[in-house]
Amino acid sequence: MESIIIYIITGIFGLAILTKLTGKSASTFDKAGYNHYFMYWLALAELVLTICLFTEYVLYSIIGLLVIMLGAIFTLFRQKVKPQQYILSIVAISLLLTLYCLQFSSIIQTI
């Protein structure tokens, strides 16, 4: 179950990374008031954290990705976008929280 969630999260963030690196999300960052350097640094952070989902640092990776997603929700809220534009962010946050709970419960069981 955990591996399926990890692969779905990887797909979501993989697409997000590609849209940032190809510049397709540049207009979104411009509207939000962020510069393009921030977009590329965010793509790098997402890449590193997504790769870390497959290591022993999975809990740290989940927390980092949650922080990024909360920033995305804040930016969407600040821009007063339509509710449908929140859907992918909410799905990603839900999957990350589910994965966090599964990882945390497996740690508790080993103690």
C-alpha cells in the first residue's frame, strides 16, 4: 500500500517538476510575484525530496513536501483562484498525510 502511494506522489511531483523546468509554470510564478530563480530552486527541492521518498529519510521528505504543498495552497488562496484549481494540491496533501500516518504507525509498531 505504501509503495503505491509513493509512486502516485512521485508521479504528481514529477509532473510538477517538469512543468517548472520547462518553464510552463513561469506565468503562474509571475502572477504570484515569485521570480524564475525561485521556480527552479523549488523544482530542485521537489526533485530531491521526491527521490528521498525511496530512502530511509522518507519522513523528512514527506514533511518537506507537505511544507511545499502548504505554500502552494497559500499562494493559490492569495491569488483568489477558483476552487477547482486546489484539487491537485489537496490530493497531494492527502496522499502525503496518509503516507506519513502509515510510516509513523510502522515506526511505532517496531518500538
